[in-house]
Amino acid sequence: MVVEVDDSGWGDLVGGAIIVMRRVSTNERYVGEVPIEAFQGSAFKAKTYLPHVLRIVREGAEALNITKDEPVHICTGYILSEVRKALTNEGYKVVPSRITGVTQEFAEEEYAKHLSRLGVGTLDQARRLRGFDSFLVWVLRDVDKRERLVKTGWKAWPRLKKGEDVDSEQAKE
């Protein structure tokens, strides 16, 4: 049996991040959410999102009863780097992997639900909005209300907030 671990939202401007785990043979699933606050201000600089991710995966491993002889295919993205190290050190069969297919689609859908819960819009609106440029335009249309949903810890945020990287006509749409 193989367990896959993937994330969604790490590279997006808006929202936190979602971590999903799925046992491929049975389709058992576990979902955890890294809050947006972990990507803002000093929390971002301190990389507080990494312990959140590790906690989620440990809870998921327990919920799914993952054994140390089961291969655990973990996405190679940075947000899962501490997970790969920790589980390897704990004796799990960690396989750094590019996650595609059902598990990736599951992660993307859970992230859209996360965005909808945050108030980005309906589930369909959240799905359509995905993408850095779309998010940036959406935020800039009402930055005073929407900035609370932004990963403000990114060095580029102050410049982006001013609309310096966006066509001003596009931001008005």
C-alpha cells in the first residue's frame, strides 16, 4: 500500500495551505489546513508554517494508521521538506515524489473549499480565481478588505500591494 502526501496553496497569494494524505489502494483520506496567519508577518519569517505541516502529517499518519513499512510518497515541494526529513528519521519509507492524479486533484479541490470558507467567493468562484495574477487582481480591487487573506510575509507583497506589477487597467476590472 502507498500513501501519498501533497499540498495546495503554498505558492498562491491568497489563503493558507492545504495538506492532504491519501492511501492509494483504499482511497482513505486525511486533510489538514495551515492557517493564513502562518504566512503573514513575523510568523512567515519564522517559518511557523513548517511545524503546522509536520503536525498535520503526523495527525494524518495516526488517523490513517500508516505503518513504517508502507511507502509514503511525499511531494517534493519546500513546504513538505521538514516532513520528508522527520518521517525519514523516524524510520518511514519516504519517497520524494511528484504527486499527480487523484491525490493532486483532491488537494486542489480542498484548497478551493478553503478559499471559499475564507470568503473568496463560492466554490465555483474560488476554483476559477486560482492563479497568481487572478488573485492579485482580485485582492487589489478591494485591498483594504482582502489583504487579511494575503500571504503578506512574502518580500514582494509591499510592491505588489501598490500594484507595481499589475496593469492598472487590469486591476480595475
